[in-house]
Amino acid sequence: MIFPPPDTTASALALFAGASTTPAERRSALTALITAKVLPKQADDPAVLAGRAHLLAQIHDAAEPGHRLLAIAESIRLGQVVKRWAKEIAEWLRPAFVAELPEMQLLTEADDRLNLARACAQMSAPWLPTYLADSIANEETGEKARAEMIAALLDRSTNLGEALRTLVTAFEALRPSTEAPGDTVARRLTRTLSALRDALLESELEASENPGKALYELLAIPLSTVGRPQEDKVQLDLSREALLTVHDIVRTRISVVADPQMYRVVDYCRKLCGGRSWPDELRKPLERLITDVTEALVLLGRQGQHDQALLAQLDVLCNHPERARSVARDLAARHPEVHEDVRYWLEHGRMRVTRQSSESAIEAAASNADESIGLALQAARQARLLGDSLREPLASNLEIYEPGLAPAAQELLSRVQVLAVQVEQAASLRGLGLYGTPGELVEMSTKFFTVVGESPRQRMIVKQPAVVRKRPDGSVGDVVTKGLVE
């Protein structure tokens, strides 16, 4: 029950200081004093000090559990207004947290639960994580209180996976007495995930092992117990928050971005929304996750690795398999620095078939010459350019000063042209080409170049082109010999 505030500051002071004042009346009196801005200037007034003493005494001596919780909450509120008392009040509260507190929902006002959560955030006790998780699961509409509890839970967990598993246990035990318990639990989960996403951006808690499995269980286990939500809006809201939670975890905890289990809850959300195709309302969060998965595939591909389960997530995220294949093929086309076998895998959805041993042996023997052919191609092109630039001035000068040498010089330059053409043809037959032009400023890629010196940068100057194998469509494939950049 909430009492109306006292009419005057004097009556509020008297009510706050009174030994027979009920906890609810003292709460109302403190509200009046804060509204009248009596505190903290009159913090040393005997009436204020007496009221503070009664609050602190009720933390330990209150006959009813709810009154004890209210005394803790009001002490925190008092410390927020009279800031020089905050540290002292926290020390007074510490003994109250030796044993587990009564359930937070005994406080009927959301602001009181918020202040009690703030008190929990200042304390350390082995029972606090479970207490906070249970309070989160049972919180109905106090979103500020829920956010404070989630932040405190993360601070008291060794990793994100552990925090999520604590929440799973709390929500599994939740049994709301409503006509549609599935909808009720789903709404609570939605609000919890929304607050969790905000807290993740501020927390430095590491992901550790299996946060994806724990996130999946946070939805699947409680809803399998009480039943899935029936309202379309409830299903959509929960799915949206779950998808965005995955996105926020992988973008803030890079260690799990390539873990297929991290995306396990996505498939659950698709089934929750009907299973056949995604609703249009979820397009934006789905596009974000498609970007996350493709970034993970590129990250692995640059290391010559691939993960079929991760690639399969594109099928879950896209409404049609054709769109998933298109996304993968586009990824291969946009990232020539990815290992060639991985690019083939992205394009075809399977790894390249290994050639027969005899054919492989013949190809291996022939490919030993590819590096030499590639280097000869580079030299031939340079010689051809040099010959083209010398042909006219050399002919003019020889006609004047050494006429007898002119025919031989012309023959030499012609032979250089023929030789360059032959080397180009040999390189073409072997599917070889050059990547980069000397003097060109390019994006540094360890797939194509070796850095000369000790100052690698994002963009560097090509000193020597890389020898690469061309694909049938003319795009760049494997690297035969790395070039040099500085």
C-alpha cells in the first residue's frame, strides 16, 4: 500500500524520524523529503539521522520479510540522495547479505525492486547469481529493475555461457498462473533478451564455451515446459530479440563468430514462426546475421579452413536455398584472397574432388615449371615494354651514327617481341598470369604478397607482381609465387 506524501516538510521529517512509523509511511515520508529537496542539505538534522537509524535497524530487525527488503531498498535510495552516506550505508547492508534474502517479488513497487537490485549489485555472495536470475525470471514489468539485475548477474558470472545457463535454470522453474503461460514466459524472455543485449555492450565478460547452446536452451527448455506462445506478435517479438542477441554476441565476442552452435537458436526461431519461411518483419535482423555468417566464412577461408555446418546456416537464414547459394557464390567472387579450395567450396557447396593419383603426379611434375614460367612472363613483359620504348629512338640514332648496326638492332627487338609472345602463350596454356603491376598501390593481402621491410600497411606499393593461376572465367585463383610489396 502506498501512502500519500505528508503535507509539509515538518510533518515529513517527523514521520520519517518516528519510531512507530510503518515501513510504507517512512517510504512515503522519504519521497516527500526528496521531492521538497530537503536532502542532502539537511542530512545532519536530528530527524533525518533518526529516520536513517530506523531504516538501518529494520534491515536486521524487521518482523516481516517484505519490510526487511523495503528497508534495504530505502537505505539505498537514501544513499543515492545523500551521496556521502553511500559508502557507509553499503557497509551497514553487508551483514544482511550473508544469508539469502527473501524473494524480491515481495516488493510490489518496481522502483523498490530497482533499489534492491542496486543493493545486490554492490554485494558479493555465492547465492546472489541464482537469486538474481530467479528475480529476473519473475520480474513482470519493472524493466529498469530487470536491467540492473542482469548487469549484476553478468558481473557475478565467470563467463557469458555460465550466466545464460543460470537464467535457463530460473526460467525452467517459472510457472506463471495465467491463461496462456507460454505467451507470458515468451514475453518475459523477450524483455530479458532486450536488457541482456544492452548489458552485453557494456560488459567485458568473455563468451567461453557453448554460449550458443545456452542461448538456445534459454528459449527451448522453458517453452517446452509451459507450451509455445500462441500469439503471432509474441512469437515475432521473441524471435527478433533472439536473432539480435545472437548478432550482438558475435559482434562483441569474436571468438564465437565462426562457431555453428552460436546460431542454433536461429533454427528454433524459424520453427517458432511456422518453419516454412521467415516473416517479413524479421528481414533486418536476418540480414545482419547473414552478414555475420559470411564474415565468419571469410575469416576461416583466409586461413584455408571451411566449416560445412557454418555454411548450412545460410540455408536457415535465407527463405530459399537458391538465395543461400547465391550469397555463398557472391562471397567467393568478392574475396579472391580466400584459399582456392575454399572458394570452390563456397561456389559449389562441396569440396573439390581429389584427382586420381596418376593424374595428380603428372600435374605435380608439370606444375614444378609454373614458377619459372611465371617469372619468365614477368621478365618478358618488362622486356617487351622496354623494346617498344627503344625501337624508334634506337633506330634513328643508329641510322646516323652506326648504320651498319641498325638491321641487327631491329632484328633483336623483333626477336624480343616474338619471345614475349611465346612466353605469353606458354603461360596461357598453363593458366598463369600476373597479379599486380610494379608501382601500383594495392590492398595488402598475405595471400598474394610478401612485405619488404618491417612496416606493413593496409595499402602498399607493388615491387614485383605475384604469379597466379587464372580460372576459366579469367578471375584469380591459386597463388603460384607471391609478389613483393613495400
